Amino acid sequence: MQSTPQELLRWAIEEFGHSFAVTTSFQKEGMVIVDMAARIDAKVRVITLDTGRLPDETYAMMETVRERYGIRVEAVTPKNPEVEAMTLLHGPNLFYREDSLRKLCCEIRKIRPMNSLLDGLKAWAVGLRRSQSDSRAEVEEKQQVGERFKLSPLAAWTREQVEEYTAANHVPVHPLYARGYSSIGCGPCTRAVKAGEDERAGRWWWEQDVDKECGLHVTPDGRMRRALDVLLEEVLTARNA
Ligand code: SF4
């Protein structure tokens, strides 16, 4: 029988303890999971990626989580020498220029720090839902990734279910939703969506015909990976120079 989100979270908390964490950028789905997990274990770990380009409202949400749940959010940050080398080579707003530079920025600011974080975990939970976009249509509730488990407790949920749980449990809501955002990430790469647009349309809105993922959830195609590898190697060489 299919587990409920709470049953899945309880299993992970009991099985892995401090080696389990909720990772979130404080979107509605992530906050529902934080709320559910905190009801199971008030000491559950909550981790966020502080890319250095987050909107002020996201930092405010870290304070809100601390006040509401008594949870000290752990912030994982990119390595300064890598960020410095990347911005020296390509400028601070490289992501607007081309797709491969945008993915380079996500690689340095998100994926590499996330990989370091996962080294210390046996399981982690994220807020993905299958109905968010085509690229998330295959998301599983429990996925074994190497030796770890990636949990998406809300994989089968609809947006309406998220809204209902949020309202019924008075879960804190990121302030940018009130300004028309439906997906929240880095400040320069996220905008409000218009009526009828896809939920993920506000992410990297200037890009056409590419996946709207940062690489944390999908593997870039081979061509992009090669372009990214070249750019990454340049940055890592400059970092060591
Ligand atoms: S979302 Fe934008 S600013 Fe954030 S890491 Fe990716 S490209 Fe860089």
C-alpha cells in the first residue's frame, strides 16, 4: 500500500535520525514537508542552499522557520574561491548570456555544494511534485540514489492539496507568492508568472526550449554536460591559479 507523506517521513526519521534532512528553498511544498517532519520530530534537520543570490524574502523565511518551529536552518554555501573565479571569468550575471553559463552558475552555486551536503546524509526529502512540470512527471516518492534515499513525499500531490494542507495547518508561506511567484529560487533568475503560464515558467524565463531545472533534479544532456565540463574546468583552474 502507498505510504502517506507523513508515513514516509516518519520512516526516514526513525531509520536515519540525524543522517536525514529536509532540504528546502521554502516554497510551499518544502514548507509542508518541514511542517509534517517537525510534528514527527521537533529536532528534524532542515537544510537550505544559500547560493549567495537568494531574495531577501528567503532569508526572512529562515527566521520564520526558526521562530515557528524552533528549528535552526542549516545553510550550505558554495565555495568562495570557486564563486570568485567564476565571476572573475564571466561576470556576476553570467546566467543571462547563455544556457551553458547559466548551468555553470547553478553547478558552482548549487550542485557542488549540494553534493558535499549529501555526502553527510543517508536520506533527504525534497518538495517535488509530478504535476509541477513535464520534467517532473516521473518523480518517485522514494528513490535510491547510490547509497542514499531521495524522498519526494508530495510526489503524487496536486497544487490544491498543498494549498489545503498549508491553510489547514497555518504553515508559513513565502512572501513572494503574494507577489505572483509560483516557484521560488535565486533572485535574478526567478520572476512572477502570468495567468495561464506553467508553474515553472518564472524560472530562467529568458531561456527557450531548455529544461527548467538547475541540474539538482535532472542530469543535463550530453552536449550540455560537455559544454559545462569545459566551463567548469576553466573555473577550477582559475581558482587554483
Ligand atoms: S538560479 Fe541563477 S543565480 Fe542561482 S545558481 Fe542558478 S544561475 Fe546562478
